[in-house]
Amino acid sequence: MFSSKVKDTIQDLIKEQKDMGSRFIETIPYGSSIDNCKGFISVTGKDNEFPVLTFCIEKPAGGSIVTNMVFNSVNHFEKFASTMLTDAVSNFNVETEEN
């Protein structure tokens, strides 16, 4: 996991992520448009690339904080995602299609 403060704006980082083919899974504030968001969560990678989960949030004084979680395999990423779903179903009364 890598985290750093950067001078880039959220919109600069969104452009960079789009250029890399990232998929945006959430905007901050939640549900805001990609053009008006103050942060985001994205996933980058496909096929034989290492999956990267990125969290970005705008700093009040300018710039942003970027955190990247690099998974060492697609299997590790899948296990992480599965564990998140299991936790949500077990602890937050979330229903899945299977329930």
C-alpha cells in the first residue's frame, strides 16, 4: 500500500486514471457526478496485470491524498472483494441476490 500527498487536483487524477483504463467504482461525496466529485475509488488492471485499488480525496488546502493498494495477484484481489461482500452480508444486514 502506498499513500502520498500530491499537488494534482481530483480532476487531474481522474484524467490520469481514465487514460490508464481505470474503472471508477465510487465517487466522493457518494453518488456525486465524476465531474463534481471531491474524491473517488477506482480499480486499475486487467488480464495478467496486478490489480490496483486507488482511493483519492481532495485536501481542503489544495492538492489531494492518493492511496494505492497493489494486489500481488488477481486471486488475492478476488479474495479481498469476496471478503468485503461477506463482511457486508454478515455484519450490515446486506442482502445479495442469493439471499
